[in-house]
Amino acid sequence: MIRVFKIVLPLLILALGFGAYQLLASMREPPQRVSRSYAGPLVEAIAAPLQQVQIVVEGQGTVRPDAQIDLVPQVSGIVVWKDADFKPGGTFAKGALLFRIDPRDYELAVQQAAVQVAQARYQLDLAREEAAIAGEEWERLHVEDQAPTDLVLRKPQLRAAEASLQGAEARLAEAQLRLDRTKVHAPFAGRVRTARVDVGQHLNVGQSIAQLYSIEKAEIVVPVPDEDLGWFTLPLPIDIAEASTANAGAISNPNAEVGSRAFAFSREGASAMVSGAFAGRRHEWSGRVVRTEGELDPQSRMVRLVVEVAAPYGGIADGIPPLTVGMFVEVAIAGRTVDGVRVLPRAALRQGDRAWTVGRDGVLSIRSVQVVRALEDEVLAYIDMPPEERIIVSQLSGVTDGMQVRLADGNLGGQL
């Protein structure tokens, strides 16, 4: 009996469960079908309002001095003194005494020339007196209607004495000049690049003994593409009168760096900001475009601008590091301001002159783009579009004008 119960009980439980399932299934209502319209692909869009943007032309270059010379003595002799800073890396002020050559030979030459001047002056005084005496004797011994010759009045002897004095004075000036050249002074404030001179060394005329470069100004040669020249002011290559030919009106505001007019030349070049690393930190110096080099680079077809920085060592006392020769720097040249442009990422540009926009209604529009300037990651462009529209930056395939899209942030049909 128990064995039959163990067999029947599970079968009974299964039968009751199946019956309950059938009852519940018969009571279930079928799901309602809801029709949904296709809202289009999901896209990401950004706002691109109208802006006023100042164009900045960027470049790189290496700092070089504006003046560099080979120091050559103009007289020969033995060096008897030199400045302690007259060695590689040393600095000096304009007019500072760098070294001195033994002056004794040249002092003796000055003394000898001075003696010759004194003798020539004595001969001139003697010739003047003799000429005066000759004139008086002629007046006493001859009648008034006869004219004496120059030789009788000793005028040739007087002119010869005057010429001798002038020659002696010139030799004295030359000797004094050679004596002055035994002291070699700095022609500008600068630094010593190389020096090959020491006390006791004999120097010859025309022998290059050092290289000096100026620290009064520094220059950076910045290669830029030719098309970038239209964005900033270049200095006038020649002086142009204010009232000149008919096209003189092309320079109406000579020093302005803003405005919608695309001018090229002015009395002063555009300002520039020079930045570089010194002692492990970034620093900035102010400069200005002063000229372009004589020709285009024949290989890269780039224009080589020269940016000048005045007093590159002038701020050391205030904690501003020097703009050192040989430093690699970045240069940002201030250009003119452009109104009414939109700043777009490069990903938003389609086929070079198209952009996709989306409005509140989620409708995609294909609009023309006029690129003003292409930067590394962005472009400045004119786009005629309503202010409430956004620029689509997502990548889509099979795009058509007027297709429906959905915004990734969920804004569709509402405020963008």
C-alpha cells in the first residue's frame, strides 16, 4: 500500500501543477502591439556660435644674435693686459676695455710725430716772415706800376711750408690713432663666443682672435607658409611718404593689428610672443616682426620671417631669464581679427567644404562651409545656419539632406 502511495503521489502533484498552468494560461491577455516611428541614427552634435577670433600665426625657430663679429686687432704687439671676463661665455658692456697691447712703441711714434709738427710749424712761421720781408723790399726798390711775381714774394715757399705742416699734423694724427688702437674696446654690449688671446701673446694685424656677439637684441628666424603672410602686419621694406601715389590708401592705419581688412604692410611689423624653456621652466618674451629674409626657401617654399626681441638680457635683475642664443623657441605672431566665424573641430568638416547640422526638429541639413583658416585640430569657417542648430561631429554613412537623426544627449524637439 505504501509503495502504491509513493508512486501515485508524485503523479498527482504533476497533474495538479499542469492543471493550474493551463488555467492561468487561459486567463492571460495577449500583449498589445505598439507602433513606433524610426527616429533615425544616434548622433553627437556641438554648438558652434558666431565668434570674433584673432588669428595667431605660429612657428618655431632658434635664437641668434642680431650682430656677430670676428675681433681683429688693427695694430701688432704684445698683449700686456686683458679683462678677466674676456673668455668664452664672458659678458661685457658697450665700450668696455677688452685688452691692451703694449703701447710704448706707439707712444714713441707719437712723440716723434709731434716733433715733426713743431719743426714744420717753425718752418711755416719762418716762411711767413720771409714773405713779408720780401714784400716790403719790393715796395722800397721798385715803382708802384710794376707787379712782383709770386716767386719774388716767396709765395711758393709759403705754400710748401703750409703743406709740410699739414703733412706733419696728419702723421701725428695717424700715430695717435695707432696708439689709441692699442686699447681694444667692445663695439656693443655682448658676450664672448670664442677667444684666443692671453697676456704675453704677440698679435698681428688682421689676425682673428675672438668672436663676439651682441646681446642688445636677439633674432629668431621663423619659417611660415606663404599664405600666412596675409594674416598679420609686415614692416614696410622701404620708406613711403604719407602723401604718395594712388595706392597709398592701402595703408590707412599703419600700426593696427585688428580689423577685417587684409593689409600686408605697415610702418611696424606685427607683435609676437616668444616662448621657450629656461632652467626647466617655460618663459615668455615680447618681440616684433622686423623683416623677411631676401628670398623664399627654395626647398620648402616657406617665407623666413625675422622676429626681433629687444634687450633679451634686460630682465635678469627682475628675475626674468635671458633669451639665450641657440635656444629653440616657439613664436606666436599676432594677426588680425576675424568676425562672424565659427570654430569647428576638423571631424565636423565633410568633403572639405560641407558640414552636417541638426535643429530642434532632429532634421539633418547639409550646409556649405567657407574655411577661413585651418588649424592643427580646428578650423575657422563661415557657415550660414540658424543660431539654434548644432554641428554634427559623428561619423555617418548614407547621409542625405533632410534625414531624421537623434541626439546623443536626448535633446530632440526641445531646447538645443
